[in-house]
Amino acid sequence: MVTPPRTQPAAERAVRVLRAVPVPAALIVLVALSGVVLGRVYADPLLTRLMAGAALGSVLVGVAARRLPSWLVAPLSVAAMAGWTLLSLRLAAAHAALPGGLGEVTADAARNAIPRLLTAMIPVEPAPDTVLVPVVAAWLTGLTAAEVALRAGRVLLGYLPPALLYAGALYVVGPNADPAIGPTVVFAAVAAAGLATPGRRDGPAPDPVAGLTPAVRAAVRLRLVAASAAGLTVVVALAALLAPVVAAQVDERPVDPRRYVEPPRVESLDENPLIRISGWALNPDQRLLDVRTVAGAGDGGAPRIRLAVLSDYDGVTWRVGATYRNAGRILPATEPAPNAATDEVRQEITVGDLTGRLLPAVPTPREVNGARVAYDPATGTLIRPEGLVPGLRYEVSSVRERPDVNLLPTANVPAGDEVARVLRVPDGAPEPLRRLATQLAESNGAPYARADAIATFLAEHYRVTADAPSGHAYPNLAFFLFGPRNGGGQRGTSEQFAAAFAVLGRLAGLPTRVVVGFGPDGDGPVRAADAYAWPEVLFDGVGWVPFDPMPRPDSEPRPVEEDFRPQPEDPPPSEVPAPTEEPSATPPAAAPAPGRNEGGLGTPALVGGGVGGLVLLVGAVLAALVAMRRRLTRSRLAVGDPGERVAGAWRELTDALRLAGHPVGPDLAAAEVAERARRTLAEARAARPGEGAAIGDPDGAAVDELAGLLNQAGFAPGSVTPEQADRAARLSAGFADALRAARSRWRQVLWTIHPGPLRWRR
């Protein structure tokens, strides 16, 4: 008798172990694949790792406790789940840099896990409240699957919990990620492999046909093969029939469960912070924030801090109209304008007396540390759902864009459904507003020229006062623009200036919005006096460009021209024509004979006096025109800051072209106007050779130099020196004199007294 080798029991144990591995391994992989699918909408792979750990731990606890009574397995597994969950929350809190102890973080996550998970912004940052539910669900799924598949031996039924978890992950992701084709194929392959692998058996498998006669045994086996083939055929047929239907459903856009959950909302004060401008203006020393720049903002100066972007207007109020989504530290990146220069600005902000939920930040924020935030990607507005409290300190990293101003004169504005929100003009706009917008748009064809004309009109004709009442509804704007100056009209805070610009811009076909924020001089306290509102216009290829319709400090507003005043619907009584008198039945008395003096002046004296009076009147009118023209030229070339004087010199040049019969349109760039000016002067001299040769002869370089000074004044405000302004005045005067000298004597006289420059809109 041969003794079996001692290694045979060890080999049998190894075979049994190998047979016991496939099903638990398949369960671990199936549960972990749910973490892979769900992790596609997370900003970091931490969630996938935590769910894989939960799958591994739950199944291994089930395998280790297989010999224990079934009633004892669940308490042991739940205790292990509690430990892994606490470790996961601690890792997530450290990853998200959340303040507070583990107990505080755990309590907050338990209260808000489900709503925050479904309202979180995509990509979701792994935080305690966004990982709690997936980790617990993965552990409970692994526990249930292990008990059914391993203890009860129902492998196929044990696959049901992982399949439900996988389907739930697909539903939560919804349309926010690409179809999970790869993980789904792996899920099906692993499930099939687990079913195909022989399971663990404590002994040899009994032969179901043992003891039968060979003929009966062959017949039974043939029937088993036929049944298997029939079953396989049915499965293949069903797959062929149902595949097109399933594929069509896959092509449909999945349902997003986030639409059933209401995101965080704000109060009216945060929905329309524009109404806070007047209150801040009355308390200029109120300390709202403290700002410290950690990095960036070197070349661009102190950046504007944005509080909110208001895109919706209903004729009564401007509103943010945002849909806030809970976000982590990392916010979704937005592509800057193609030609915009960008730099990173990192600031540390401490809240003082600022209240509400809106969180100030330099646009456009990319990362926020120290505060839990919700974010609206459409407007770039941040809120803190819990509200602001004094002493709150947070750090914001933003990407500041500086558009290419050289593209603005020729840039167009977008149109269509994508920008309908910032183009919509609600019903009920007063007719004077519409007429004013139309007149400003007719005089300026290009979009940037239209926007600049609106800003210039507001800056030149209206006054800033801190005690102006709040309000930006249609009636408020109409009173601000056209109300009597001695009755409180034509003055306001930045609220009225920004709102009026935005409404007039939309009436002129420009996509506009209003921004509320702060303009600090640098690091340090940000006070209420630094709060103001400004309008922005959207240009193709450039992005949102801010405009400044506020008047310059210490400037005196000019009266609103009569052309921009609302005309009365009915003519005043003095203009109503007098009724025609009925002819009298009594004939009029006979007129005295010519030359007879009936106690008055004779006819020659009357005629002479009338002619003399007419000559004096015409002379007075002509002298007044000459004086007004000279005063206009003097105010353009000698009054104001250097930039305004350069702009006045340019208006003198364009008026000279118009007087010469060659007007230029507002859609032309400065270089194009200079080219036309050179050509006009050359043609005038060619028509009258020798005329104007003794007068300062500006060449093409001089006109180009004036165009360059204009561009410098427009695109780099404050950079023009007084010497450059004097140079611009000499260049424009030389050009006008040369162009006038090339005309006939009569036209030179008419040039001097022509009233056109006094009434042409500028």
C-alpha cells in the first residue's frame, strides 16, 4: 500500500482557496466600479479610492465572518463600516481644508449629505458631505452581496445589490459626464467571470445521472445540452431584438436628478444688491472688508472686487438671477476671451460690516479656501450659504482678464438665444428713453462707438450726489435723465448711472449687464465709499468690457441739449395758429396816398430804418456765430484735462472735414479718418494750386500723429501729457487752416460763420 504524499492536503487547500477567491473578488470589483462611475463627476479620485476601500472592507468582513452565526455578521460589519466612514470623513475634510473637529464635520455631513450631493457643482469636490452617502452605500452593498452570494450560495442573486448601486451611480451622474461604456463592459465581464468560475465545494460534486443505465444517462445528458442550447438561443434572440431599443434609449439625454432638488437661494437684498449703493454712499466710512493681496495684481494695479453680476431686468429692478450650486475649493474653469491677457490674483479677505450672503472676490474666482461657497458659473457670483459674519477670513485665487482694447473699435456684439438674457428690454420703456437711445445709436454706427457715446453722454450731462434716492425702475431712470435739475433730476449715484447705461445700451442693441462691487486703492480696509456699480458690454472675441459713465471729479455737467429733451405731444398755446378772421361787411378805410404824412414817419424813413435794422441784425448774428465758433474751439483745445483736449482737437479735425464737404462716419477708426483727411487736403490743393501754401502745411505724418494721440487718450486714459495736448491743438489748427485756405474767398468766409459745428452732435 502506497502512502499518499504529505503535500496533497496542502494542495487541496490551495485549490479550495483558489475556488473561493473568484466570487468575492468579483463582488469587490463590481462595487468598486460604482465608485469609478460616480467619480467621473468629482474633481479628484479620492471618492473612487474611498468607495473601493469600502467594497474591499465589506466583502472581506463577510468572508472572514462566514463561519460565524448570521446574526453576528451585521453588527461586526456595521462597526467596521463606522470606522472606515470616520476615516473617510477625516481624509475628505483634510483634502477640502475644512475647519473644525471631526465631530463637527461628521454632524454637518450627516445633516446635509444628500441635498449637498445633489446640488453640488460639477465637478464635485470630495468633501465630507459629498463622500458620506457613496461610502456608506458602497459598504452596505458589499455586506449584502457577500451574505447572499457567499453564505447563501446564490451568486446571481448576490449580484443584484452591486447592480442596483451601479445603476444608482449612473442616475446620479446623469448627463454630466460621457457615457460609461468602459466601466459597463468591465462590469458585465466580471459578473460573467464570477458566474462561470466553479464555486467552492467541500467535497466532490455529485453526478446527477449517476446510477442510471447508459442509455438513460445519454438521453438525460442530450436533453440538458438541448435545453442549454435553447436557452442560449432565446438569450441571443432577445439581445438582438432589444439591442436597438436599448441603444435608442442610450442616445437620449439622461435625466438629471439635480433638477428635482432646489439649490441654495438668497434674499432680496442679495438678489438685488444695487439698492445698497445709496445706503453705502450715505455712510462712506463704514468698514466693510479688509483686503490683503498675497500674489499678483502688480502690473494691473489694484483690481476691482466684484460682489454680484446683475443680468436680469424687468423694468423695476435689476437682479442677479443666479442658480447657485454648492462648490468645493476648486471652481469650474472658464475659458478667457481669445485675445485677453490674464494674470492670477490671490487675495486674503476678512469680512467686516458687510452683511448678506454674497461673497466678494476679484473676477473670475478659481479657488476659495476658508469658506464653504456656492457658485453660479453663468455670472461668476459667489455666495456663502450660511451668510457672512464679522471676522470671516477666506482666501480667493482669481484669474483676472484684461481685454485687448485695440480690437474694440471694430468688434461686433453677439446676438441670438445665447445672449437673449442680456439683450432683453422689458415692455413699458418710456418713449423719451427710446428716442434718446435711437439718437445716440444713429450718430454712432459701430457697437463700441455706441457704447462710448452713451457713457460720454451720461458723464458730460449728469451729476453724482451721495444723497440721491435709490431706485432704477423705468420712472426713476426717466426722472434721472430728463427731470428738472432744480427739482432733483439729472443727478444720482452710480446706481442710476450704471442702470441708465445698461438700459440705453440694450435699447441700442448692445448686450449689457450691471456689476456691483468695490474699487479699493490697494490693500487695507475697503469702506462703503469704495462701493459702486458699473456697466459692462459683451463684444465678440473680446468678452465683457467695463465702461465708466461716471463724470470726472470736480467737473461741471453741461445742460442736456434740446435734441435730447422729450418733445411735448401737443404744441404749446403760443404755437397754435390763430383762427382766420371772417371778412367784415364794412369795407376798410381808404389808405392814405403815397408820400403823405399823416402824423407819422414817411415811407422812405420806414424803409431806410427797416433795412438798417436788418443789416444790424444780420451783422449781430454773424458776429455771434464767429464768437461762438471761437469759444467752441477754445473750449475744445484749452479746457479740460489733456485727454479731453486731444479729443477736442480731433473733433476740430472732423468738423473741418465736414465743412469741406467730406464728412466721416463714426464707424471709421482713427487711422482711417487720418487717411481720408490726407486725401481730402491733397484733392483740395490739386483743385486750387498755390492756395494755402504759405500756411502751416501739415503732412501725412502730422495727421497720423494726431490719430495716435487720440488712440492713446482713448485706450490709455491719464497717459496723455499737457505737452502732447498742446501738440494736438497745433496739429488740428494747422490742418483746419490749410484746408480752409485751399478754398475760394467766399467759401473761406462761409467757413468762419458756418453754424454747423455748434449743432453737430459730438
